[in-house]
Amino acid sequence: LYRMARMEKVLPEALQVVERSLGSESALSMSQDLTRAGGPASVAAVLNLVTGSVEKELLDGIGKLDPELCEEIKGLMFVFEDIMHLDDKTLQRILREVEVKELALALKAASAELKDRIHSVMSQRAVNALSEEMEMLGPVRLRDVEAAQAGIVKVIRALEEAGEIVLGGAADEFVV
């Protein structure tokens, strides 16, 4: 995967080797259109298809070789708008870690659907406070909004690494 991330083109045979080496732990299928180009985006697409433990192991390996590349791949794996797809409990846990001002700044350029999704897990008082904070901010630079969004994604990744939340990826099996 490290070599794949450093390449621009990936041979289908190389992806088949990755698929075989991940074995039954992977939901990776060659029906996915990953052969067009290599690079960090292809690696992120592959890692989004494997279970959390395999993903962590592979990212740790890439991180030892090239920490900056590892962060770039992580950034491509989960983006701010992906918050919309998280379950209520996970979203509430994330919101407890994020300051209202940072959330207000991050939501300035977010879609109406994402704003509604976040409001749906907040109390009415918290929604009012967030709306008031967004109004007080006034016009903001796009790069500041993007920095706030990246900060929230970083919090999400830290919570995932600590095992406090579970993000998408391959379906994990649960034992009752």
C-alpha cells in the first residue's frame, strides 16, 4: 500500500495481490474502480473497505515509513461532510469534544443537510447557542472554515484511534 500511495498508476494485478494478502478480512473487490490511478486517494479507497483493525495496522506501517503521507491518506479517508453518515450516539460523542466556536466556524460552509443532521442530535438550547455563535462570526475566510473542519476531523480520528467511536469502513462483526 505504501508503494501504491507513492505511485500514480496501479496495475490491476497489484490490486489483486493486495486483495489476496488481506484475505477474508477484506471487503475489497476488484469490481471497485481503483485501477485508474494510484496515489493516496487509491490507498484511502482500499482502506475504507477493510476492517478497523486491519486499517490501523496498515496505516501504522505507512506512518512508520512516511508520516506525512499517512496523514494525507487519513485525510482522504474521512472528510468533514462524512459526519452526516454517523449514528446519533457517535455524533453526540464527537460534539462533546468540539468547542462551539470551532463547530460554528466549520459549519459556515457546510451543506444544509449536514447542519440539520448536527442539529438533530443537539438540545434546542445548544442549537440556539450554535446558531447565535454562527451569526456573531459574520463573514469568515474559507481557509479558516477549512482549518476548523480539519480540526474536527482530527478530533474524530483521535476518538476512533482511542477506541471511543467506530467510523465506517467494512462492517464489523458484533458478538451478543
